[in-house]
Amino acid sequence: MASVNKDDYFQAALSLLAKEGFGTLRLTTLCRSVGMSTGSFYNWFRDWNDFVDQFLAYWETELTERLLSKVATTLDPAQRLDQLRELAQIVPHDAEVALRAWSNADDRAARVRDEVDSMRRKIIFDTILSLVADPKLAERLSSLGLSIVVGHQHLDVGTMDWSLSQFNALVRLHADIR
């Protein structure tokens, strides 16, 4: 048997969520998907609840904080806005739809969903506020930007990039930079 690590379990969980939804994410299904026994699982996690807590932290840290930190160092806000559009394309959208559905049934997942949305909205807001003088407008635009991503996750990820390009054009229009 090949050796696996925590990230292998997290990636397998994302894949299961994307393909089959949160209802199928179970210990035996997860272990089968990584090709390991349940005994191997317990080398990495105390129990299922420990796995869930660590997996949700992985979503928050690796799939949000780490990605957002890539753009946070970009000084030019117009360039940062474009980078956010690019990053929106690499999020595992099908898995996020399942994570959001899971958050309707699990308080831990709801807390992490709220944290993830808050972090995403904040970097969008900070970026837009660097371009648009009105904080209320920047807040409304940042909510719109996040809504575009979440909405397209549920509708059609394939057209998300076009919508985000239109969103960025709208922000630039309000900033009056062309």
C-alpha cells in the first residue's frame, strides 16, 4: 500500500464533495477513495470529528487564506482586482457548493463558511476601497463581487470569468480609471 498524508485525505474529501455532495462524505468512503484502510485514517485523525474540524480548517486556511495572501502583497489595486478574478477560477467550485450545502446542516461548517466569506469580502472590499472613494459603494460592490462567484458556483462556473470581467469593468467605471 502506498503511503498517504493528511492532505491526501483532504483532497479526497474535496473530490468526494465535488462529485457526490456532503451526504456521501463518510469514513469508509473517504478511506476507500485514498486506497487506505480505516486504520490508516486514525494515524492522522483522532476520530471523525477531528477530521471534520481539520478539513474545515483546511478549507479556510489553504483554499482561502493562502490564495488571498497571494494577492494581498500586490500594491496596485487595479492589478489586485484582476488577480482576484484569476484566483476565482482556481477555487474547487463543485466542492464549495457541497461545502455550502453542508453548512446548512452543520454549525461547524456554517462558522467556517461565514469566516471564508468574510475574508473574501474583506479583500474585495479593501481592493475596491483603494479604487473607489465612497466606502458604502465599495461595500456594495464587494458584496456584488462575492455574490457573482457564489452565484456562478451554483449556476454556471464556465461563464464566471465573463461576469467577473464585467464586474471589474464596473469597479473601474466607478473609480474612473481606464
